[in-house]
Amino acid sequence: MTTNPYANLGPGFIHEGDMRKLRPPSRKDVKPQYVHHLTPQPPPEISPSIPNNKGVKQRCVKFTVTAVISLLLLLLVAGILLAYYYSSSCMHGVQCGDVGCVWESQWCDGVTDCPAGQDEANCVRLHGSSFLLQVYSTQSKNWRTVCSHGWSDQQGRASCQQVGYSRGTYLKSGQQKTDSDEGFLQVKSNFNPKASILQQLVLSNTCPNNSVVTLQCTDCGSGVNSSRASGGQLASPGAWPWQVSLQVAGFHRCGGTIISPYWIVTAAHCVTRISSPADWAVYAGIVDPLGTLFNPAYSVSHIIAHEGFNSVTRRNDIALMRLSKPLDITASSNIGPVCLPNVDINITVPQKGWITGFNRTINGDSGSPHLMEAQVSLIDTADCNSSIAYNGRISQDMLCARGTEAVTDMCHADSGGPLVSLKDGVWWLVGDSIWGGHCTEQNKPGVYGNITYFLDWIYRQMRKHQDD
């Protein structure tokens, strides 16, 4: 018996011969089977390669643009600040005139910081009829008197030079007692004559005997020997020693006033048409034409008319002449300066004064110029500006005065001559004549330049041409 080798292989095995006997499976016999499919991962995107140096370049461009914009903004802000700085007043300092500022600590410290020297210009002054010396202290921010302890003529000359006078015109230093509670300035023990006087003074709360310095930079305002008649009359020799005759080609043209051996004050309209110093000659100590035969003619080195002079309105009608050599005021009692008004010399309405000038009319007849004198009285600017007088033409740089009596002989006195007033025994220059042709009319008083208004300008010019 043949054994079937596949008989015991189990029901799962089908014999080849039996395959033919099997029918094909129906659809219902087929069971669905789950087949797991793996989703293929998409290939990585390949981006075009960018060179590293291109990225660096782009970053540099961005940085450069940002830097340029920032710089432009900074420049804009700086421009705005500078414009504000130059167009507005100083917020934390002191303004130098029209341009620039300095710190308060730089003001009056003896070192010039402003372009035109304004910070050192008005730091020393004379006060009152006693000529009390006062110096501005930046530290205490006020004007202080100077203790006389340790003071000498050396410091006096230096102080006068700081004001504007030449060292050679210095007269003297004096002393007076004061009750000041605001402190003093005192001279350093190691005084340096080459340094500014402002650097030689220190603050002090005390002063021995409260004795402070008085200072006279020139011998001015001395007594006058006039008869003092109020009406216009001939002046006697030596009566008005500060009066000068300003001449061109041997003929009197304008009057002037001596304020120091080197300096003459006159009117700007006198010199604007003839502005060359060589054309002018100055005669001092004369009262009539014969005086030119016995007195020397002084030549002029500088003529300085006020830069703001207006020939139509007569605003700023003032000028200075500097002589080539100083007047010899010690040789003749007929020649001497009048005093410029110190601070706190209040010469106001209705203060009386005197005018002098060379006039071609003597007792109604024409003739050669003679020095005439007349008393006048200051009048209020509002009255002078009224509609029946000068109708608003009088500005703050002018003042008006009317003759106390009829002064017919002075009606055509020359321009540039002085208006002076006596106060506390000293003669002070109050004005320079700029209009005067209508002085006999009740409503047309004489008009004069206001010297007090021009005081800073005068001293500034004197300092500027001190060593010429």
C-alpha cells in the first residue's frame, strides 16, 4: 500500500489533484484586507544658493542709510538750536550785543570773550559828584565800592584806563567813608600792573574804617569866572575853558567841548560832509577871532561820527574828535575839560544850565564870530514834543532847553557847542547843540543831544582809540 506523503499535512494543505475539483471563490467569500501604505516624504526644496558676501553688502547698505538719516537729523536739530541761540536772548548767560553769548562768570573777569569786547566794556564806573569808584563783581553780581586800603596811583591809572581815559590824563585818587553793607572789593597784595584791574580785586566783607576810593581821571569841571548874566552876552576869556572853535580852511565851522586833553565832543552833522581829519583845526581858549593869532591850532587824528546818525531826523547827532597831541591844560587857565556826567548825576527838569557858542552877530551887526553865553532851563520832553512845538520829533537821545530871558544874540549860535550845568560845585556836560535856530520863539526851544544817553558810546570810542 502506497502511503500518501501529504495525507497528514492537515486541512490547510490541498493536493494538486484536488485543485481541479475546487470551484473558484465567489465575491462574497473574499474578505477585504487593510493594507498599510507609507506616504512618501516629498523631496526637500532646493533653494538657489546666495553668496554670503551679498547678505553682508545689504546689511552694510541698510546701516549706512540709517547712519546718514540719523546724522541729517542731528544736523537739523543742531541747526535749529544754533538758530535759536543766535536769534534769542541768552538763557543761561549774557548776550554780547547782537551776536553770541558768554557765561555770567566771564562777564567783567578781565578777559575779553565777546567779539567786540562788550563783556569787559562797562565794568568800571564813577558814581556821583564825589567820583566814587565802583567796579562790577561777577561773583556777587552787583556794583561794589573799592576799599582804599592798599590802593595807590598805580591802580588809579589802571582804573581810569579801564574807563576809557589815557593813563597820562590821570589826576588823583582820594578817599571817602561809606556805610555800605553790601561788601567791598580790595586790591590783591601782589598787584600786577600788566593785568587788567578787574583781575587785581577780590571780594571782601570788611574795609578798614570803611574808607573807599574816589577817582578823578582828568582835571575837569573847574570853576568859571563868568558874570552869569541870564541874557545872551559876550563871554569873558577863561569863562568857559572847555569851549573850542572847530575850523576848516581858517574859518569857524562848529563849536565843540573838551572832555579830556585828547577828546572833543561835537555834533555829527558838523563832520559828516567834511570827514577827513586833515581838513580840521581845533582852537582852544579863544573868545574872538584874534585868539587864533595867539593860540596854537591843534590837528585832528580821528573823527568818529555816531554810526546811527540820521541827517533827516537828527537822531544820534553826536561825534568825537581825537587830537593828534593832547591839549596843554596846565599851561593856561583858559583851557580845561568839562566833566562827563557820572552815574547818579540827576540833571533833570527844571535844572538851569548855560549854553555857549560862536556867533556872528554882535549888537545886531554882522561881524566875526565871538563867543556868546546865555542861561537856559531844561524843559520836559512831552512839552517839547507837543503839536505846537516839535510835534513828536524829540527822541530819547535828545533834550530841550529854553532861554530864561530873550536871548536873541544866541539864536544863530553854532552847532556842536555845549550845554553845561553846575551841580555840587562841578560843571557837567549835559548836551551838545543840534538845533537852535528858533530859540526866540516861545514854542521852539533849543534841542541838544543827550550826553547821558550817549555816555557808553563815548567811553567805548575812547577805549577803542586809546593808544592811537
